[in-house]
Amino acid sequence: MDLQHAQSLLIWCAGINYAILLLWFSVFVFAHDRLYRTHTRWFKLSVDTFDAANYLGVAIYKIGILLFFVVPLLALWLMGGRP
């Protein structure tokens, strides 16, 4: 795999993961009550605990995207120029 293909792959991966992150955030904001009711069927959670768990999940997922896709993409750009 050459440099251009690696950059293209990382761009697509980052884009897809950011789309998933946006979907997660959108569902959390616009369907909060329904999502909370669904999860309280399985777990005993307060609203504050549910919100904190989702906030933490979004934060960890975002950090993962940055570490595994965006930073390597920036490193490849520095090595060989933009695609």
C-alpha cells in the first residue's frame, strides 16, 4: 500500500467514525427519553448516571478517532504531502 492509499483509507475511516459519532450524539440528544427507557430495562440507572456514561462514551470514542485515524493521517501528510 502506497502513501496515497494509506491517506485515503485513513480519511475514509475518520469520516465514517465521525458519522457514527454524530449519529450517536444525535440519538442521545433527540431521543434521550426513549433511549433512557430502553436502557433502564436492562440496568438500574439514574438519569445523571446515564448521561454521564454516554458523555464518557462519546469522549472516549472521539479520542480514539483522533488517536487512531487523525493523528496517523497528519503524520502521513507531514511525511509525503497532502493527497
